[in-house]
Amino acid sequence: MNRIKRNGRRPFILILSVVGALVGFSFTASADEGGVPFWFSGQFASFAAVPTSPGWSVPIQGYYYDGGVSGDQELRPGNLVTAGLNSTVLLLMAQPTYAPKSKIWGGQLALGLGFGWGSNSTDASVSITGFPKGLNVSDSVTNFTDLYPIASLAWAKSNHYWMTYITGDIPIGSYNPDRLSNLGIGHGAIDVGGGYTYFNTTNGHEFSAVLGFTYNLENGDTDYQNGIDAHLDWAASQFLNQHWQVGIVGYVYGQLTGDSSSKPYNDGLKSSIASAGPEIGYAFTMKGKAAYINARAYWEFGAKNRIEGTGLFATVSLPF
């Protein structure tokens, strides 16, 4: 198998809530401020630690998520939603990325800025504050997300690749603490981590894993601060030939510390979840540079104190 070079195929660092409907609200058995974490699980997959080729690239990603929580939540004063909630998110995201030719400590630097546009629709059995309120209510929003700057540094040696990154959330997206549906998370955050990729260009074996940690700033609109989060995204794949790739992907997410809230029944709560699913990819060249198309699905399970559902990704990474 010929060596497959990477050019701007780094998975998105769009730290975007997959369930923006719950941002800013708390209810029984929902940590991460109503089940909405900063980390966008599944954004790292195959080739996560492979250095980006020098120059400009613009990964573009379509994303669909549908999930919910059970309808047996206990009503609490001050909660917006406590029963029968389902949220659907459809997004188109982009991350313009620049990688300079010069190396830093022998590694390849890459700088990017992620953002997105899309819609979030939410249905709930009970809403007792904010807008809308009542029984069997629904809400939707179509607008822009927060901004997500990212800096990474990656190294390569033979079939082994390493990288480290730092990213964060600039909360300027569509957010209103009195609505069911949102596309921003309402607070800033900083996330740091590192990853490893093994890619054997002879037999086509590939494995990637990225571990990271999130520190969340307080949401000033709700006086709520999510705990410190830990997340692991992983992928294992096989190239069938020079172009086609198939594999499995997944993630594990959990809070290391509990939330801090003025609502005593949410204070100290932690959330966790896991996921797995299939992946297919296609590598090709465009104007003599590497390009990549990838599609993958995630089925979540084992959710604790947060929403659970299914996510679909479709990524196209093209060089300038």
C-alpha cells in the first residue's frame, strides 16, 4: 500500500453541544448543566494524531444528532424541563486551518478556528418556566454556534504519530437561558489533551486515540459551573486498498468532579456516557495534494445524568 499523506484531515475541534436544547437548565439526574457538555464527543477519529500538511485546508462537516431523556424526571422549582425531552440537531460546520512550513520542537504546528450553522429542535412533556412553557411543548432555533479556536502540535516517526492540542469555547453563538433550544453553550471553556495514531502503510492497519480534559467556566446567566470532564475518542480501521477504509469508532466520556450550582439538587452531580459505531473513509488526491472523505455513526449507551442518542458525521477535507 502506498503511503497515504494527510492534508487538513484533522477531525473537527468544534466543541459544540449535541443537545443545545438543555443549555442553561438543570433538572433531577442531569449533570453538565442539563446534560450538555462542552466536549463534542466523536470529533476525533482515524488519523487524529497525524500531522497536517503545510498550507491551508478547510475541513467541512455535516452532523446530525437525535437523543432524549426519559419522562420520569422529578419536578423541581426553577427547572425548565423535567420530563419527556427529545432534541434533534442538524449542523454544517467548518474549520479553516493553517499549518506553517517551519517546525516547532520538530513538530508540525496547526492553527484553526471552528464554527457552525444549523438548527436545534426540542420537544418536552413539561416546561414550567421560560419560553415556551406548559405541557407537550416544542421549540426550535436556526442560527450560528460558538467559536472554537484550536492549536495543535504533531510529530511523526515511522508508523507512529503523536500530537497535543489546546482548544476552547468563545460563547458568542445563539443562546438564551430561557429557551428550550440553543446552539451555544452559554459559557467559556478550555480543553487540553493529546493523542496517538498508529498507521502501517504496508498492511493498512490504523488505530487512533485522543485523551483530553475540560475545565468549564461558570455560566453567568445561570450561576452554574460544570465539573472537570475527561474524554477519550478512539478509532480502529483497515484500508482495503489505497483509497478505501473501513473500521469502528467510539468514545468514552465522564466527569471527574461534580457540577457547582446554586440549586442544591444539582450540586455535585456527575455525568458519563459511552458510544461505538461503524466508520468508512475514502482517501484521494486533489491537485497533487491529499484529500479525504469520512462518514461514521455513533450509538450511545450507558448514559448517566445526561441525554442519550445517536450521532452521524460526514466529513470532507480538501486542500487549497
